[in-house]
Amino acid sequence: MKHSIQDERYGRLFAGFIAAGSLIGIIPPLQLLLEDGRGLVEALWQMLRPFTITTNLLIVIVFGSIAVRGAERVSALLIGAVMLAILLVGIIFNLVLGQIPQLNWWTFLGDSLHHHIAPVAVPLWWLIYAPHGRLRWHAPLVWALYPLAYSAYSLARAEFEPVSALRYPYFFMNVDMLGWSGVLFNLAIIAAAFTAIGFLIVLVDRRLARGKQQSPESTVRKV
């Protein structure tokens, strides 16, 4: 379903704020690494360790594209993947990982933008401004490729880093502590939850599209 020109403008503006927020949130941890004496390349390599950072980078790209081109010209499959991924970030951080002590208001802002604001703002934008009715039932299976690829990347990367708890981005991926069976079990649970929420998103997308088609405003336009 297409939105009015005014709604599209608001949607692009909101998407621009979301992209800007995720980009700003990357600056504090990068700044800390640079101040710690890391070179730019090493700092960027360390930044690409957490799922939170890779997902927020995708938000910058996807929602930046929406702000510039409009939602109709950005793949619904891609938008859904980013939304589901940032939902996973918010759920795992707030229910499993807990709060991280911050050095100052600047690092607190960066942490809040990535772990609290983006996981709420992206789904909110999707509910209000995304063109609905474009998702298919196979979408969650495609979306699951992102966390699976990230898991493979993180575990492979850890094999080439010094043995320490820090070489794994999250405790539930720590092979040294949990063993391969424990890690694979944790990832299977996360993948199942990720896919289940994905199917729920497709269901909501279809219901929203059907609701807009049956709205009084749509009826008036057809008449």
C-alpha cells in the first residue's frame, strides 16, 4: 500500500533521524578505542565484533537509503531483515546481557542509541510508514541467513585471536567456556526465536496491508 505524499515525507524524515542516530551511536566506542592507542584499522576491526554494531551499520545504510530514495524504492525484504535484527539486539541486550556501566554521558548516549532507541524506533517506523503487503512467507528463512552468517564469522574470527574471554563477542558464544555443543544449542534457540518472530512480522505485515485496503479512506478514494 502506498502512502500519501505528506506521509512519505514524514517517513523519509523519520528514517533519516534513525540512520543519523545509529551513526552517532558508533562514534563513542570508536573514540574510546582510538584514545586507548589503537590505530584506525585496528579500532574498526574491533568495532566489527558485536552484532549490535554490524546491525546498526546496516540501519545507517538501509534507513539512509529510505531517507534519500523513499521506502518504495528499498527492498521490503531488506527493511524487514534490519528491523528483525535490531529487535533481536534489543531483546537479547535488555533480557539477557543487562546494562553496561558507562564512563560518561557520551558513551551512555551511544549505548542508548544502539540498545534502546533503535530497537524501538525502527519497528515504530515500520508500523507507521513502511509499505505493507510486500513480504512473503519465505522471508523469515532469508532473514535468518544474517545471524547465521554473523555467528559463523564471529566463531571463525575467534579462532585466529588470542585465547581469552574477550575474543568472543557474547558469553553465549564462548566455546572455551561452554563447548561447541553449548554454543550451538544457544545459537539454535536464538535462531528459532528469530525465525518465529520473523513469521509474526510477516503476519502483521499482511494484516496491516489488508486493513489499509479496507479502511474508509481507501474506500473513498476508490469511489
